[in-house]
Amino acid sequence: MKLHFNIISIVILILSTLFFSCTKKSSDEYIIGVAVPFSGQEGAATYGKNIKQACELAADEINKTGGISGRKIKLVYEDTKLIPSISVDAVTKLSTVDRVDIIIGDVASSSTIACSKVVEQYKTILISPASTSHEISGISKYVFRTIAPDTYEGEAMAEFCKNKGYRKVAICYVDNAGTKGPALIFKKKYEEFGLEVPTFEVLSQGSTDARTQMTKLISSKPDAVYLLGYALELGTMIKQFREQDKLLPIFSFQVMEEPKVREIAGLSAEGVIFTTPTIYEDLASGKSRNFIEKYKAVYTDPPGIFSANAYDAIYIIKYCIDKVGFDKEKIRSELSQISNFEGASGNFSINKNGDSDQKPFLMIVREGKIVKY
Amino acid sequence: MNYQIFLNALATSIGYSVFSLALYGQFTYLRMISISLVTSVIAGAYGCNYAYLMTNNPTISILCGVICGIILGFCGAFLHIKIGREKEVMGLLGSFGYFVIIQGLITIITGGGIEAFKFIPPVSSNMLCSFTYPEWLLFGLIISVLLNVLYIIFQKFFSLSTKAIATGDNYELSKLLNLNPRKIEINIQLLCGGIAGISGIIIAFDKGLHPDLGYDIILKAFAILIVTGLNIYLLFFWSFFLALIESIATYLFDGQIGQAVGLSIVVLIVLITILNKNIQISRMKVKLKEQVLSV
């Protein structure tokens, strides 16, 4: 009898939890899901925090001025831990339990790619403020980005190296969708220019020993090197490259922004030139500067990586809803027609593949700080 | 190819060598190799780093790294005795519990540490990153060779060594011989934890500090142990040899094929070593059998 009572109690508890966990949609609120990492591997929590703070700032501003067409924005968060399978669960939960129409996320390209099938199934709009892989371009009519694909960075760097007169640029990248993209595009573009990529070397993700790869790069006698990886590998590559060569110019991409890279590389990071979609204070003007000032006023620290892109994601949602109302399909259609939008990350349009077309900026590390090149 | 490949291999082998030494000690004396030592490697590196950030003193920081390794070695021994040994699972449970606890502690220390450092001016730069390559190479090489030599001396001249072998071979019998196996086990764990801590410090000097430190090299350290056939005199040589194979393969072949070829060669050497040892053992058995029969 006691056992039966216990079983019944557990069943009631589970059912009531399920019942109350289902978010009831209120007509005076508009719920937007935010599926980003708040924990997980190194650096993951920083991405999530930056995006969350920027989304909250935008939502507060909009709510103070009456919300979107009279409805206040409510943000619902899910931690994706920078792991694709968890990201898929989070997006499924937001689509089915919270029943949101729009989700902001994810950070890792592999996670956004994994989620594209889920959003297609539930017809949920996914706006990534951080995934840069070129593989996401046109992956689903429900996936959009407020950040430009990595191909833009690869192209911009190839153009820059050509203009600098470097005939041979050796490349080492980490075997991952996010870093392979710019490496491949750079190589393709450089060879189209009639210039040479003498070494195209790859390093395993998570590897902390890149000395042999760096030796190989130097042996091919390049005029400069282009190094791409996540914080751990990129910091290691730069440090171990400088152990063997003090003079050759090092070029990289947006991951250089992460403090961990400069922490691992130490003084070796000095002089590294890199491309980034993030707008910095010394480059900012107009709406971008306005965003940085407001962000600092609320959170004290300046905005970090992906902050401006997340802020823009909320504002383009407002822009579309103000124009076409709350119909999901109409919002999706309107998103793909955004042109010359003045955002915190700069002016951008969204192309037919759902990508932002914003050009990357060139930055350099000087005295441990990131400044305009 | 150039001399740099040999330097690269030497740098890598220093970390392998010291960590293999800790595994060697644990296996030779206690007949167990637990994951707890890997955590000691991480703790050693983090302890050293944080002590430096707080004190700006390299001597204190290295000492702290070693102490962290020793403390965690002790925790490993304690949990192994309390949980592992009694359940006859050769430290697996003990090591697992220890692993979980220490991971939690490291997370707290890391999070708390970062917050605390914000209020300690001036936090200049991370020592583990500011060492130059030649400085680190010299430091690592001296420590590695010194530890190997000290260990041989310990093995040859200290009675703890023979007592520990007796305990490792037969726990119950050593009790009957009035030895205190628990005390011996804790002493060996302290020693191995300390060595693992040093290994963490020098790996972090070389490759920077990250939470997976130690896991990167555990498989290779096992391979070195198998190849050396638990012969301490060859430990450093084989560490260098395996690192050299990896480096040359990575250099000669493109992309990840190089790393795969390097790993395949290492696996092949390990397999040949195991096979060779088995052949030797069977020959010895046959010889012994013949001797017994002739008697």
C-alpha cells in the first residue's frame, strides 16, 4: 500500500512539474528564446554572458518605449554548453515547451548547423549572433545571422596580404568548421591572385603542441603566416611560432579577441594583425558608439565578442514585427529582405542565404591591447 | 628537416618523461595506475600558477605546485584505501571519487581565484606563459633528469621501496609481516602525487595552462611505460624516442595524416614490445619447465 502511495505521489509530482513548466503564452508578452552557452569548455560562458547582457539591454530599451507593437519582450534562456547535441535539445525545448517563434543562438557553428534541422521541423526562426561557418549559408530558410560568415574574413585577409606585397603566406588551421572556412577561402583567393600558399598545415582541436607544424611552416620560407584556431590552439601556435621565428608577420582572425589567446601567447601576441566582425570603441561611430556607451553604463565593462551582434538580433526582430506583425512566416520573409540596417555592429544587409554582409575590421595587438590597425 | 625537430621532440619528451615516472612509481610499488595522478598533474600546474599570481615569486609558486600535487596524491591514496581497496576494484572507485572531488575543487579555486586576483595589484602576466623557450627547455631538462636519478637512488637505497613492493605484491601477507600497508600506500601516493605535480608544472611552462592538462599525455605515458618494460633507466630515452617519431611523422606527412602515422608507429612499437615480452616469458616458462623435469 505504502509502495503504491509512493508511486502515485511521484507520478503526480512529475505531471505537475511538466504542467507548470509549460510556459503559458501571455498576450501582452512576446517571448524570444536565447539558446547560448553559459557553461562548458573554456570561454563558453563568456560568449553566453556577452549575448545575454546585450539581449537584455536591447529588450529593456524596447520595453521602456512600449515594447514591440504593444507587447513586452520576455527572454527565455537555455544553456547549450557549446555542445551540438545539447543545443538541439535546447532549441527543441524552446520550440515545443516554451513555444517561441524566434530563437537567438547558437555560438558554435557546429551547434547552429545541428539546430538547423530542428528549426526547419518546427518552423522556428533561428538568428545566430556568433556562428561564422560558411557551411551555415543557406542551410535553412529559417536560419539567419547578424554576423558575417567566416569567408568574409578569409577574403579580407587575403586581400590585405596581397596589398602588403607578400608573395608566400603559409597557413596552419585547426580542424574545425569554424576555422577551416577562412583558411580554405584565403588559400583559394590567394591562388586566384597568382600568389602562393607554400604550406597548408592542420592541427588537431585541443592540441597544445604545434611546434612541429610551426617548424614546417618556417621551413617553407613564407613571407608571412596565417594562423587559425580556437583560444587554446591559437595561443599555443603563436607562442610556439615565435619561439622559432621572431620576425615573420603573423595574421589571424576574430578568435584573437579572446583574452585567453593573449594570455597563452604572452608577449608573442604583440603585432599580430587580425580580422574581426566586432566593432571596437576606437572604430565606433553613430549607433555603434551609442551602444557601447549604453552597455558600459549598465554593465561597467565594455561590450565583448558577439555583444553588438546579439543586440542587433533583438532590434531586427522588432524592425520586422513593427513592419509585418506577429505572423511567423511574414517575419521570416521580412528578415531575408533586411537592407542597410543601421545596427550596433555597423550597417548591414541580410542576403538571400540569411547572412549578414558586414565587412570585417582589421585590428592589431599592441602592448597587450587590441587597437585599430 | 632541421635541428628544430629534435628540440621539439626534446621539449615534448620532458613532460612525457616526468609524468611516466609518476605512473612508473605507482605501478611498480602499488600495482595500480589510477586517474588520480592525472588530476595531480592539473593541480600541480594550477597551484603553481595561482601562487605566482599572488606572490610574484617563482620559487614559492613551484613549491606550491609540488605541494598541491602531494596533497592530491594523499587524497587519492585516502580514497583508494577507503573505497577502492575494500571493494577490491583496484582503486577505480577511489580514483573516480577523487577525480570528481578534485575537479570540483579546481573549478572553485579557478573561479574564486580569478575573482580574488582582480583585487591584487599588480597582476603582471602569467609566469607559465612568460618563460622563454630556451629557459623552459633548460629548466625542464634539469628537473626531468634530476627526478629520474633521484628516483633510481630511492629505489636502490631506501627500505620504503622494498616494503612498498612487498605491499603491492601481497597486501595481506605484508600485514602478517608486521608492515603497515596503509602507511606505505599513502607514502607512495604522496611521492607519486608530488612527481605528477612537478610534471604539471613543466607541462604548463611548455604549453600553457588549461583544464585538460595531463589528459593530453596520459596515453603516451602509458605507451612509454609499456615500451620501457618498466625499466626506469630507459624512461627518458624512450620518452624522447616516441616524441621524435611523432615529430618526424608530423613533419614529413601533410595535415593530420602525419599525426596519424606518428601514432600508428607508436602503437606498432607498443604491440611489438608486448609481443616480444610475451615470447620472452613463454620461453622462460618452457626453460623452467625443462629444468623442473630434468630435476
